[in-house]
Amino acid sequence: MKIAVLVKEVPDTWGDRRIDPATKRVDRSGDLVIDEINEKAVEVALLTKEANSGSEVTAVTMGPHHALAAVRKALAMGADNGIHIEDDGLAGSDAVQTSAALAAALRDRGFDLIIAGNESTDGRAGAVPAMLAERLGFAQLTFLRTLAVDGATVSGERLTATGHLDVTAQLPAVVSVTEQIAEARFPSFKGILSAKKKKVDAVSLGDLGLAGDDTGGAHSWSVVEQVTERPARQGGTIIKDDGTAGTQVAEFLIAAKLI
């Protein structure tokens, strides 16, 4: 079975994240790391490979040259090879354009299962896996907290607002997983060394057959019109109990439209 797992380099979750007011895009000038949800997706891909003899895991990313670090992390964890979609014309692409580039890169490679995180910590759209499945004509199972492959069938528990649904689909399929799916393994020293020798295919817009006017921030379907800095945090309201504290609290919550 051929498995692809989508990985993405994002601003460090523990650092301050901001929108660049000039470009109206996420500021990526600070520390960048592989998204934590992608590490969990890689773990699931590796567990699926281990449970299905003869399987192969390919880590896939789209981004500038330094985004290759996310693929190398997946390779160090145990992925077999990688694909890096890199082209200046892709800068600023939205979810629609990103799914188009990913679909073009994956369509003819014979993947049976494509695994992604349910949403990235920088964009938070949670839409790319579904868009990718639509473009490829694959079944889709999203927001899974468990995943199992049995022959040509993939199944799992899909989270809902009130519990979960037991869902099943025939391969090929695109699945997205939640934080509950698994704990990612740490790369071993041997894995880190071997990652440097594993093959990563570099893919450009020309290789994908995509027109330059269909990609990039200048041609996005979604456009950020205005960016406003988050206001500085102000001191809270102190309520002293003089016998009317309950009323004061209620009035405060009403004014804040919380009740």
C-alpha cells in the first residue's frame, strides 16, 4: 500500500503569531517547526505501514526551500521518501490553490491512502483534506480519532459535537486526523542520520502543469482586506463584596453580552 502524509512548516505554536500588515499573510520570520498535528499524522501513517506489510510512506509538503525541514522530520521518524512542492509562484496560495497543487503532485503516483491533520495551526481552515479528496475523486473520512485499514477498506471514529460516528470507506481515500489519534514517536539518532540519505522529489509549477495565474496570493480566491493588531490587554474589573457583589457580577456579564 502506498501512503502519503501531508506535513507543513508553521510558526512555533508556543511563540507569538501575527499577520504581517504589509503582505496580509502569516508572518513566518520567526522560529518555524513541523505542525504538531502533522507529527501525529505521520505517526498514524507509520503505524498503518507497520500493520500492512510492504507499505510505503511518502511525506509531502508545499512551501519555500526551508519547508523541506518538515519533510526531513517525517523521514527521521520513519517515512520512506518525500515530495517537496516548491515554487515562488505558489507564495500566498489559499486553501483552494493549495489543494490544486497537492492534487496535481499526488494524482498520478498511485497513492492508496492520503493522511493529513484536521487543520493547521496557522491557517485553521480545516478544508484542504476535503478539497483534495474532491479534486482526486477519492473517498474522504475527516476528523478521525481512530483509524484502521483492513484490505481495501479504511475505517475510524469521526468526532462530532455530541460523540462520534463509525465511518468506513473504500480505498483510495483521503483521511484527516485529530489530536486524539496518537502520540508521535521521537526520531532515533539512526533515523535522523538516515533521513539525510532518503530521496525527496522537488516539484515545481511547471512539473505540475499548473498555470502561474492560477496560483499565488495575487490570484487567491480568498483575500484579506484589512489587518488590525490585537489590542493590548487591559486590567480587569475588581468587584468588592459590599452585599451587592452578585448584582455587580450579573451586570458585568450582561454588559459583556455573556448572559
